[in-house]
Amino acid sequence: MLTRPPPAWPLWPSPGDGLVWAAGVILRQREHHSWLLLRSRKHGEWGFPKGHLEPGESLIQGALRECAEECGIAVLALHQPPTLLRYPLPDGRCKCVAYFAATTACQAVQLSSEHDRFLWAEAATVTRRLGHANLRRLFAASLDSAAVTA
């Protein structure tokens, strides 16, 4: 399920809320109007830079850290509020991922060991490569949001 948090929504998850929290970015390269996809070495699926929050970390801090760790890009602009993606995990818990739309002037990518490929791609290719319907909806929502704010 995709949702936008209310304007006063805290960017610090509550430790006792029972959710598994993660944060990531939908990263657009400013000059070439392309988006970054990373392919998971473990599952072979394409997605966006994201990962679990570390203890005491805010959603913004987690999104920035994960982007830097997974693709080597630390210079970017985050656009708020994030879009929240919630889904059930096999163990019955619920995962909540806060995805921030982001832009960068960087093109060079330095992959972490978690990924084996990367791709800067136009919107149609991103949509085709994303293997999960919830990620395709997330990306479409980020495009709609960008069109409104452009």
C-alpha cells in the first residue's frame, strides 16, 4: 500500500511501533532525466537504493546512508515528504519503507557487494525492469508528484 504522510508526520520512526523500517531513494540524474536502478546480487531483481534503518537513525539519514553505501552517490537533493510503501513480511511482521524522490548531478556509480549491476534508465525502461507491482506503483506516483511540482 502506498501512502503520503501528513505534513506534521515525524521523520523519526517510533521504536515500539512493531514495524520493520527501511528508507531509500528514487534517484533521478538531473541532466539526463534518467533514474537509477540497482540489481540485487541475491535475488536478481531490479530496484532502488534502500535498506533497513540503523538504531536511532531518522528516515532521511537512512535514505542518504543507504544511497551512499549501495551506489557511492552521496551528493543528492531529497524531496519531501517521502512516499511510504507497506507490505507484509513472510514472518507476519509489516515492513514500511520511506522512499524519497531525489536528484543528483552525479553519474558515476560504485556498487556495493549487495548489487551486481546498475542502470540509468528512462521512465519507461524503469517501469519495465521493476519486478514488483508495488515498486511500479511507487515509481508512477513519484512521476505524478514530480509533474505536479515541476
